[in-house]
Amino acid sequence: SDTFFRIYDKAAEQTKKGQLFLGHWIRAEMELKHDRAREAGIIICENLETWRETARGWFLQFLDFKEPSDDPNKSRWETCAWWAEFLEHASKVRILICYQKKTIESTKRWIKEQVAPSLFVLLDTIGLDELLHVIGEASARLSPKQIAMIKAYEEMLREMSPDESDEDDSVTLEDDARDAEEPKE
């Protein structure tokens, strides 16, 4: 998970370390990772005046203690009074992460930066024919998003060169799937 919470008795922790602390001290921490942490950092930097209120809203969004009721839909249960008070009656705030739409170029960049060394190992050990066979077999497992990405790219190429003849040497999804099913001689 990209979101973690720690809630603990900070006074007890300090007492164990030999610090004399009288009173009540409960520490609540939220740890964000990866894209969520990056987006939270941007939000905090852009809203220095209100970041504490925003952070309380994040706490409530990710961790909401509820008062049980007869309603079977727990999302409609009221937030526990002690939790609402602790968060100073904050409203839920979402951290929206906008993922970049995958394109042929982003896939190519990912292959080049992440996968190419492993592909080279396979090329060097099992050879080009076997590597192409492995890749061809993968066409049967393409997700709908991957198929749509291929079709969008093919459409873009057609739009870029509408005057060229219909003769096309490219391999289609159907050709790849058929090649993957044919037994190797």
C-alpha cells in the first residue's frame, strides 16, 4: 500500500527513553509513498497556509472511525465524535493522482529503460527466433487497453499517410495470434 498510519502513545515512548512526561500525548502519523507522496508534497507546497487542514482531511479520507448503526451501508455511519474532534471536524480530502495515458512512445521508453537488458539476455541465450515466438505468444494475452493502444497508433499512422497504397507489410494482432498458435517446426 502507498498509505500507512501509525497511532501510538508518544508519552509512553518518551517515558521509556527516560524522559519525564506528564499528560496525554498521542501521536498520529500518516506515511505516503510513490505517486501519492509526490502529489501530497505538491499540494502542501502550493497551499502552505492550509496544509494542516488538508492533512487532517487526508487522515479522514483514509482512516475514518465510525459509530455503528443499524444502517447496513457502513459508509453512511457517522464518524466517531472523538475522531471528528481529534481531526478538528475536517472534511474528507482526496489525493488525486493523474496517471499519464500509456502510449506507444511511453511503452517503447519503458521497454528501452527497463526491459531491454532482459530481452538482450534472452536474445543472446535462446536466439531471435525463439524470442520472437515468445513475444508472438503474448499477443493472445493483450488487455483491452493494449489492443486499443495498438489500434489508436495504427489509426494515427493511417491519418498521417492517407495517400499511400493499401498494401501494408505490418503485422496485425490477428497475424500475431495466428503465428503464436502455429506449432514450431
